[in-house]
Amino acid sequence: MPIAPVQHRYDHAPASRRWVALLIGSLLLHFILLDWIGGNLNMSPPLDQTPPTMTAQLYSVPSPTPPVPAKPKAARQKPAARPKPPNQAKAAPHEPVAGSQSEAGSAQHMETPGIDLAQATQALAALENETLENVLPASEIQNIASSEPDLQHYKVSIPPSAELKYDVQALRDGQMVYGSGKISWQSDGGNYTVDGEASILFFTLLNFKSTGVIDGSGVAPVIYSEKRFRRSATNTHFHRERNTISFSASTVTYPRKGGEQDRASIVWQLTGIGRGDGEKFKPGAEIDFFVAGVRDAAPWRVRVIGEEQIEIGSGKVAAWHVVRVPKPGSYDQKLDIWLAPQHEWYPVKLRFTETNGEYLDMLLSNLTILAAN
């Protein structure tokens, strides 16, 4: 009987060994499978890719440090740059403003760039004024203003008051346009007024007025006003108490010596000379004036061309043709005037010619004498 239990132990030993073998085989298969999957999917990074992460750190180490020593160099330039502007300001004696030196001195005490600011302000102010100061220094402007020639005094006989109406034709942009004009001359022997206009269709191209007195030189203007189409009105003042000529459109002034004219009064001064001293009107003769415009003044030399026949509203009339030709390079108008001795030397025709060739003609259509002086 004791042999039966021993036989039972030998029956279970082979089964346990098989289970162990199966477990070990299964583990080996899983290990092999995991190793194959990791190799084909590159789950782990290769060893040769790790060095670039170290080399990237080498580029960011010493490069930003060099700008630090550059700051002391910029600080050394500040004391060298400040003393230069005052020296440049002192070296500019041609400033037209008389008070610029005192302003520069106060700016130096402040130790600020105020000198440069003052110069910039003066430059901007000069640009705002359309005068000779834009292109000429103050010394040359003073020379021009003081270069008024000594004018001759002519025998002048003031014409009677009258109203003159004109037919106007003008060349503008290559086309002829037509209109009307009027000049009113009034004088009581001691004072005078000239009032004129020229219109095309519904537009007034020119409106002017001259008022003044009659003195030993003849027609002596006090104020001249002019308004052109699409331009602002201007005033020219002849200060008799201060003996100066000034302009609303300019800061330039001229000495008044007597005999000066404006753009409107010169026509009636020529009329007075023709009535009082007709011998001056000979072909080739010249009559000198000093004429003030809207922003400056200049000598005018009026040349007598000769006597011509002019067709006016009442028929043909003999008239002396005189012309004022501007100097070469000037932008002033050329002015032609025809004065008729048989009509009190009134201007029976006027022509204003621009530098581009455009012109405006005023031809007498009606004359009304208002009163005799």
C-alpha cells in the first residue's frame, strides 16, 4: 500500500515544467516583439542627433556684450558738439532783422539751441512774404530802395474830370475774349481820384483806385489799391509826413522824394505833361518816372514811339503812342498808352502785355467830360 502515494507525485511534475516553459517562451516572444516594434518605429532617438542641441547653445554666449563699452564714446562727443552752434551764429552778419543779435545773446545765456530756433523762425517768416527779401540780402534791398533817381519836374496841366468807357478784348489761353472797361478821373484842382475796372463777361479782371493830391510835381498819389481776378487786394501807401513808400504785400520801403507815381496815376501824369509841356512828346524822346507797384517800386523809362491814327468809337483820332518796356528778365507787364491831344490828352487806348504774350486791350468807346478845372 505505501507505493501508491509515490506514484501520484511523479504524475504532476511534468505538467508544472510545461507551464514554466510556456511562460518563459511567452516572455521571450513579447520581448522580441517589443524590440522589433521599437526598431521599426524609431521610438528611441538615435545617439548621433544629440550633439546639435549642445552646439546651439554655443551661438548665444559672447555676442551681445560688445555694445556696452560704446556708451562712453557717445558721451565724449557731447561737449565737443555744443560750442559749435554759437560760433556759426556769430559768423552770419547778413541777417535782415535788426534785433537778431540781442536775441542770439539771450539764447547763449540760456545754453540751449535757441539760436538755431531763432534763425529757423526768421527763415520761415521770410518765406511767408512774397517780396524781394526771398532772393536778396537786406543790404542789396536797401541799395535798391535808396537807388531812386532824382526825377525831373515837368510842366503839368491837370485835365478836366471825365468818365471814359472802353471796349475790352483780351487774349487768354490762345482765345480772344471780349468785355468792357471804365476809368473815372475826378479832380478839384487840389485832390484827385482815379477809379477803374476791366471786365470780361461776368468777371472783373482788374479793379484799381488811386487817390492823392495835386502838388508842384503834378499828380501825387497818397494810396493805390489794386484787385486782380482771384487775387487778394493790395494797398500801396505814399506817406507824405514820413516821406516813405510802403506796401501791404511787402516789408520793403522806399524814400519819397516827390514825383513818384503808381500804376494808375502815371497815365494821368503823362496826360498832364502832354497838356502842359507837349514839346516833350517827340519820336525817340524818353520820360523817366519812379513807379510803385503792389509790392515794390522801380524806375520806369517811358519812350515816345510816335503819333499814330487810332480807330475809336467816334472815328479815327491822332494819338501819341508811348510805351514802357520792362528790363530783360523782369516779370512786369509791358504797358502801351495812346494819348489824344484833340481830346485833352486823355488815354484813348491802353494795352497791357504779359511776359507770356497774352494781352488786354482797352479801346475808348465813349468819353464824357464831367467838369472843367
